[in-house]
Amino acid sequence: MKAKELMDKEFVYLNCDDNVVEVSKVMEEIRRFTCPVVNDNKQLVGWITSFDITKGLREGNQKIKEIMSSYEEITTIHEDAPARLAVILTANNKFVTVPVINDDNQVIGMIRSCDIVELLSELYDIKVYKLYEAMQHQLKGVTWEELMSASALVSKKTTGVKISPEDYEANIMNATFGEAIWATGGLEKFFAGLISVGEMVIARKVGKARR
Amino acid sequence: MKAKELMDKEFVYLNCDDNVVEVSKVMEEIRRFTCPVVNDNKQLVGWITSFDITKGLREGNQKIKEIMSSYEEITTIHEDAPARLAVILTANNKFVTVPVINDDNQVIGMIRSCDIVELLSELYDIKVYKLYEAMQHQLKGVTWEELMSASALVSKKTTGVKISPEDYEANIMNATFGEAIWATGGLEKFFAGLISVGEMVIARKVGKARR
């Protein structure tokens, strides 16, 4: 996934000569704490945050160019850079927004932390049973009942608590990937549990084929 | 994971009678676009964003209580609520911050979108080889070389492109879970590929045992 696939193309850009008071009203209306400042060719030349605006209003500045951060101070991401880079920049620098630029240094979109949260959280929302369905599909000849029965056994072995295949199935129908990772103590452990289930059903399948 | 485990305990709260100009300076200094307003008992009574501040500065308001959002308009999360709820609230409402409250309606922390990005992105940063190590650990008796050899074969079957076990190993040493999910087209597909590798090494192991 590239930065341009994650960015929001709907944004407002400012010009150096825009009036500070007018800009403050626009930012309130569109509810954006940050805005890029561009030249006539839409190339990034500055950056405005609500902090610049409050300071500018207090000190009576007239034009955006008097209060904006200069180009050198702005962290940008190229449209073809991996989307992951935007995630890392946001996490490490506590950014609210990262502007996306093209080869000509034109601003073509904005990547916002709340959009990243939405993207990342989708993965966590995948229901666990979807992974079991993928496993069953992959391991041709294994039934859903065999898979649940093996899972209940592995679960008992791991947690020490007995659970019926039916209860196990009910659990994974509701549980999300995110909850399962947190419950098992991390991705590797969650994954090891699934491999363990796979191992058991494959061993049973091979055993059946041999008889 | 609970909301209180995700929240930032370092935050600044405001009082109803605080001066708008002074608050604007504080928010610039601590670089926060949002702040909770509390009473003498630290109970949440209002909410201030930079948008309220810019409007207040323009219109000459004196006190925070003149410009704050009222309690009824604020979305909060209880300290013992699942952290996932904060993620959903942030993603769905494009929040920058969600205040965390206790049973007495006191603000005890703030959950910020950039902190959520940091938390969620940690999962994506796990190196893929860690999952193969977990698989090898789980499937006792399977060597790393057997695992890489099976992976190279599965990869060729899936992508149509031939790859040596050595090159496959080099790939997973650098690749992260996030990149792998994006590259394979989703969690279920990525997972199905791993199960396929597991199936192959288990079948070989069983075959060897039989000889």
C-alpha cells in the first residue's frame, strides 16, 4: 500500500497572503487543526497549525506568511512511499497530519492519524472464525467439526480449562483478531496456537488416510 | 486491554474561570489541540479545542466557560472499558483525543489518536520470521531449513515465481507482518499461506516417520 492510497484528497490549502482571521474561521468550519500553505503552482511552501493561528490572533498578525512554519520544518511523505512510513512518522512524532507530495512538490493529499487508526483497526476487527475458515479451506478434507474438536483440545492443553467444541465455536464467532491477540499474549502465541490446531487435524487426517 | 492502560496520564486540565488568552498560550506550549475542563473536584464539566480558542480570541471572550463545549457534548470513555472502544470511537468520529473518566466522573487520562497509531502499529512491525520461529517451535522435529524449503515451494505455487529457500529466508528476515498482509492481500490469505507451509512440513515429517 502506498501513501497515496491512504491519503485524504479532500483538504483545504492556504496561500501566503491569506488573512489570519479569515483562515481561523475556515479552519473552525472544516474542523482541521492543520493546513498546508502552497504557492500558485500548488507546491508546498509552509504549514499552519491552530497554534500558529492562536498566536497570530493574539499578536495581531495579518498574513499567513507571517506565522507559518517554513518549508524546511515540514515533514512530508511522497505519494509513492509505503503507507507504513506515514504510520511510523505519525507514531514516532505524534503527528496529527502528514502532507503527501508528488514529484513536483505539489500537495496532493493529507494523511491523518484518525484515518490511520481506521485503517489499522480494520485488521483487528477481523473475526477469528474467518481464520479458521481459511484454515479449513486450505486443509482440504478437514471438516469444520474436526477443526473445532481439535481447537477445543488444544485450548484445554494450553489453558488447562476444559471447553466443548461447541463453546469454542461460539467464542471464535464473536471474538476479533485483536481480542484474540490480546487474550493469548501476542501475535506469535496466537499463531502458535493455530499451528498447533493445524498440526492436530493434519495428523488425524494422515492417520485416517493410512487406515 | 483496558482504556486506562492506553491513556496518557500527563495532560493539562482547565478550569471554567481560566482566561482565554492565557489558555491559548498554554495549549501552544504543550502542543495540545484539545483540553478537558474540570471543576474543583477534577470532574469533567467541559471541553476546549483550538477551534473554541480561535473563535474566543476573535470575539474577545474572557473566560473558558464562555467558549467551552458543555459536558453533554463530550464523548468520554470509562477507565475500565475495553481499549478497543477508544479505537472505534476515534476511527468512527475522527477524534483527536478521548478523555478517560473514573466512576466519579473525574478525568484521569487522555487517549490520543497518535498513541493509538503507535499501539496498533507495533503489531504490524513484528517481523515475519518471528511467526516462522513460532511455527518451528510448535512443530517439534521440523528444521528451519525444512521450513524455508517448504515456504519457497508454497510461494512458487502461489505466485508462479520461483524462489530459492535462501532468498525466501532473506525476504522474511526483513519483511514485517504489516507488509506481508498487504503483499498477500489480507490477513486470511497470509494466514492460509502459512497453514499451507505447515501442512507441507507436517506431511513430510509424517512421511519420514513412516519410512
